[in-house]
Amino acid sequence: MPKPALSFRQRDAAQSLRLAAPYTRPDLEALVARHGSPLLLVDCDVIRAQYRRLAAALPGVDLHYALKPLPELAVVQALKQIGGYFDLASGGEVELVRSAGVDPDRCIHTHPIKRDADIRDALRFGVRIFVADNADELGKFVRHRKRVRILLRVAFRAADAVCDLSRKFGCDPEAVPGLLALARTLGVEVVGLSFHVGSQTPTPAMHVRAVEACGTLITAARAAGFNLSVLDIGGGFPADYREAAMPIEEFCAPIRAALAALPSGLRLLAEPGRYISAPAGTCVASVVGRALRDGRWWFYLDDGVYGSFSGQVYDHARYPVSALRESDQRVPAVLAGPTCDSIDVIDDQIELPLLEAGELVVGRHMGAYTSACAGDFNFIARARVLAVNALEPCPAPEPT
Ligand SMILES: *Cc1c(COP(=O)(O)O)cnc(C)c1O
């Protein structure tokens, strides 16, 4: 189970921490002086703003935040405050939303391959909607059939997604009628379809094709007497990194059009993860030491690719990274992480001011798949996650 990054007392202190973006140098230096380094700041104002922006771009779709890219209590609390829904995939994620007091009716469990213990954990919490993509997985729900409703996950391959999630999970569209018939024989109620076309998809084309294909499948299923009433369009909504993604309104416009053409009487869900959390994370790391090797300055940080920058390996992401101290005088440099492994290099084609030990380096757009996939190789601890702007600012008083 993911442990809260801060003790309760520290969290209470962080709750009152307000920090307006863009963070200033004195802000960040003060935070490091107080909480140590490295830090991963999670800005709950940004979490809420991203959720609302995507909700406005996809009206009528219940957005279930996928915890996986940033499973943090403060994020769950921030989204709970604004009426969010949640997408869970493990016992630890169930525990996290439970500890935040989230209503289980606002949660779905979407891991296609589960142990009975995983199903029981989620059921005990009160989750009712689960995902399956094959006959064996449907069979696992027979003993729980009075309490569960199932979404069949269908695979649509997105060749252009940075992370293709339809290779590992999902049934062929042609398999849907057979699985519906099997579920009926087993007494397991299938209420709809889901898909996840892949993460960080550059264009909405695959979402649109998948929505259209699901519309056809749903119409056929209804004609055959299966009353499907839910379509879950998954995640994959792209975030900005060193390169800006398509603006989310533009990305969602053709998806909206495809959703509007679906058969009527469907509840629509989505499972955004990255889009909500990526821009909310800021990595603050310190220079530990430096060396001049073959005419190039190497700066060694206390965070690296085994830590918050793990997304450079697992998620193929390239984050905007810069020194906190601005300077016109820059040197060609290598930015390296703290472990003794030679692959622990964040960037070997970067220009930086001539940094000294103790100076800070900042990585932006680092909220998704960063600390979540970090480890403690070499016994080097992960960055402390520090939530800022946990509470929404009070509205300004009305002028009298
Ligand atoms: C990872 C995952 C998500 C989130 O995907 P993003 O691309 O981060 O939006 C949603 N649903 C499922 C089932 C996932 O595995």
C-alpha cells in the first residue's frame, strides 16, 4: 500500500501552504531549507484546474481520475472536494481512496486481470463496477455475481501512442458477442464496454475510432438482447512536456462529436490520469557535486532516473529542466542522478550556469509517472512529495 509521503503533522503544515505558480526562487529555496531535498511539489490548484478543464471539454462524461500516475492522498482529497470520481487498479489504491473518505459509488476498478483477493478488497470497500476482458476473468466474478457489474474491455491498437495500452489488455472487438453470451450463462451482469487506446496519444483519432466501433458493438448487443448502458473511454489525454501537446479542447472536440452520435441511454465515463496530474508536479533537486570531464561540466543531483526522473525510462517522457538561478553565462553540461549507475543521466545535452553544490535544479510537468515509478536503488530515498495549495483559496469577499 502506498504510504502517505508525510506524517500527519507534516501534512497539516503542508495543508496551509499556499504557493502561487510560477514559484519564485525564494519560495523554492525556503521549501528546501524547511523540508529538505529532493522534493516533488504537487500543486492541488493545478490538479483541480486540469480536472475542470477536461470536464468542460468533455461535458456529460464522468471523469474517473486514474490514481496510477500520482497516487497521493492530497490529490485524492483535492479531487474529492470538487466532486471527482476515481479509477482504481490495486489494493493499495483502494486503501488510499478509503483513507480519504471517498464514496465507493464514485469509484470503479479497472484492472482487467485480478486475484480473488483484489476483487474482495474492492468489494469490501464498496466498489461495484469492475473490468474483464476474457472468459477466465468473467469466471472469477461468478461467486460475486450478485454484487458486481462488469465492463468488457475491448482492445483498439493505437500505433502512435507513446505507451500502447491495448497490447497487454483488452479483447478483440469480434470477441464481444461471445463474451456477452458467456457472461449471461454465468449469471454475471455486463453493463457496458471500456477501452484504453494508449497513453499520451498525440491525436484524438484513435479515441474517435474506438468510440465509433463501440457504438456499433453496443447497437448489435442491444439488438441481441443485451442491455449495455455504460461506455468508458479510458485515459490517454496528452499533457505538455518539452513539447506542447494539442490543447485539450481541440483534442476533445472530435471525441465529443463521436460521443454525441452514440446510441442513446448511455452513461459515459473516462479514466484520465496523466492529463490531470502531469502539470501539477515540480521536481526540486539539489546539486550534490560537480566535475569537469573531457571539457564538459557534470552536475550530480540528489534525484535522477531511479527517482523522480524514472519516467524518462518507463514513460519515455522528456521534462523541461532548468537551473533555478538564471544566468546568461552557460556551459555545456551533463545533468546526472545520484546513483552509481552510468545510465543515471537526466540530460547530457544541456546548457546550464556553472552551478555549485547546494544550488537547485527544477524539473517541470513532472506529476505523472515520476515519483509513482521511482525506486530507492542504491538506498537513495525517493523525493519527498509535498502537496501545496491543498485547499481551494477562499473566494474574494464581495465588494460592498
Ligand atoms: C494507466 C491507466 C489509465 C490512465 O491513463 P493516462 O494515459 O495516464 O490518462 C486509465 N485507465 C487504465 C485502465 C490505466 O491502466
